[in-house]
Amino acid sequence: MKGHEIQTCEALLIKKTPIGESDILATLFTRESGKIKAIAKGATSSRKRFGGGFELFAVLKIEIGATRSGGKILQNSVVSSSFRRVAENMGVFLKANCLIDFIDAAFPEEQIPNETVFNEAVKALSAMNAGDGICAMFGFQTAVLESLGYSVDLSRCGECGGQTFENGHLIFPSGVFLCGSCARKSEGKPARKISRTVEAGRGAALRDVNCLNAFFQYQTGAVLKSAKVLENMLSG
């Protein structure tokens, strides 16, 4: 971005850090430019330029300009989708934070944008806003892993080809799913139990989400701060 060029983006607000009395440093995951950071001057006081507020998890229509030093400045924003109910339920709020942690850890600033991941993130937050959203979270995770080259094939057992998913395991680091019978023959390999079928119930779906959290951390070396909390939700 050069000079007075203005870029229009659709963005998910994933972090906001106060600067001074009214400015905010916004971390945004955009459809067009990937993850970016931009200063929103007067974000807490100007409803004309930042109509509808500046809420976490909101999908915004934004205009981005450049500062003289080469940074980014948020010229204005309009809320196109708000997921306010996410913050009303602590369990759902923690899952939404896990989604944000996933994005923040997986994508460096201004990397090649990924529209599929953006769409899956918005879909997952929309589902969380309407209820629990744990199954949509699973879809988001698989999209991120796929974008990073860590494909996870859960359609059948990678050893025998069967589709019996009871007591199945995901093998690290290959991402191969093994049915219960084949998993027992592969004892000693790093693995996590996974039901494969998120329709099996909320508890099984949460276990699957935790499994993919662990797989992501194993592959990337990243630490998801929210992952431990979700693990505690399952054990509790």
C-alpha cells in the first residue's frame, strides 16, 4: 500500500489493544489481505467513522490507509455482522477465543489471504452466536490445518479402509485416522482419541476439537492459550 491509497476489506476483528485515551491497535483477519494490524484513531469516541462500535468477533467493512512510516491506519469501519451473544455464555466465549488463538498462531501478518478459512471462521462464529457451535468449530479447524498443509483425513481408517469410528485415534504427526482395532495395533505412536463423527454428541465433538487443537500444536509448535481451558471443560 503506497501513499494515499485506500484499501477496502472485509475483516474479522480478533484483537484490540487500547492506545492512549481513544485510539485502538486493531488486529484484523481480512478476506483480502490475511491478518493485518492497523491503528484506529478515535475508535472509542468517533461513532461517525466507526459506526456500530468496535466489538471483538465482529465482521467489519473497513477502509485501510497507510501512515507515513509505512504502518496501517484504519480510516473507518461499519459492522456487517455482530456476534454479541457469543460473550453471554462463558463456554461459547472460550470456544470463540480458541478460534481467535488458532488464527493468530496460524497466520503471520500479511501472509497470502485464505478466503476459505475466513469463511469458515465467520460460519463458526455465527453458529456459536446461535448456540454452542462446537461442530462448526471442528470444520474451521480442519480448514486451517488444510491451508497449512496438515491434511487430516477422517473419512475412513488409514490402515484397513474401514468406516468403523468407535474408539478411533488420530496419529501424530501423519494426521492419519485409525479405527479402534488398528489403533490398538499401533500402540506407542503419538495419538489422541477422536470420535471422527461430530454428530455423536456434544461431548464427543468437544473431544474432537481438543484433539485437533493438540494436533495443530504438535505440528506447528504453537501454544494455544485457550486449549488447556477447553481440555478442562471436557474433563470437568
